[in-house]
Amino acid sequence: MKPLNYAILKYFTKVDEACADDVINALKGEYGSFKALNKKAVITALMTAEANGLIEETRFELDENKELKVYYHAHAEGAATINKYIKD
């Protein structure tokens, strides 16, 4: 099993775009017992990955609870870097 942050990054190489809720739903089967698999921690991980140039923001919207959902995707260079250092 990969570290959670690695799994989060690797997830973005397999989808067109995703938000924190999408990441949590996708990873909860394998990482559901991890305390760090919560919205605040995942958002922090996504913002860190964006600041490091691995993913970029694609869009944002308000959900039914008027909570901001930010979507990201791994651009070609970011995905290549992720795949170079994190193997399947």
C-alpha cells in the first residue's frame, strides 16, 4: 500500500479531473481507516500538489450546501512527474 499522499497524486493520473470529495470517495475503500482521509487534509494535500506544480485547478462550483468545491487535474508534465516517481 502506498502512502496516502502518493495515492492521492496517483489518482489524478487516472481521472480527467476531481475535487476533494471525489478523492475521498475513490480512496475510502483502501484508505478509509486513515485519519488523514478527511476533507480538510485532502484539500491541504491538493493545494500542496498545486503549489508544487503537479496538478492545476480546472474549475470550481458551489455544492448544494453552498460549500466551495475546487476541481483539479494533472496536466501532462505533472502526470509524467507523478508517474516517474510513484509506480503502480
